[in-house]
Amino acid sequence: MVYDVLERAGRELHVKEILARVELIHGIRLNRDSIVSALTKKVHSHDRFVQTGKSTFSIRKEGE
């Protein structure tokens, strides 16, 4: 769902905006701490996401 939201946005988003859009688009309220933790783990393993600022994430582009 987070990937879908970021892909639709076409740009980096702060976690607050990610959560709001997930709820709006998918009708599911996600836990902020759980999402930040999951995204951070993905960032550190170089999988799908990059962190571009404090609590701000984007989709990893090829070669990043």
C-alpha cells in the first residue's frame, strides 16, 4: 500500500502524508511507528525505498 501511494504521488512523501493517503485510497489506518520501522528496514536493506529526509520516503530508483 505504501509503495502504491508513493508510486501514485510520483515524489517523496512525509510519513504523515503517506498514512493519510493510504487511509484515503485503501481505507486502512496504519500504525505510524510500525510503518516507519518497516520503511527504515527496507531502506537499510536497499529494498524498494529510500529515505530522503526525516520521516520522508520515496521509491528507490534503479541504480540507487
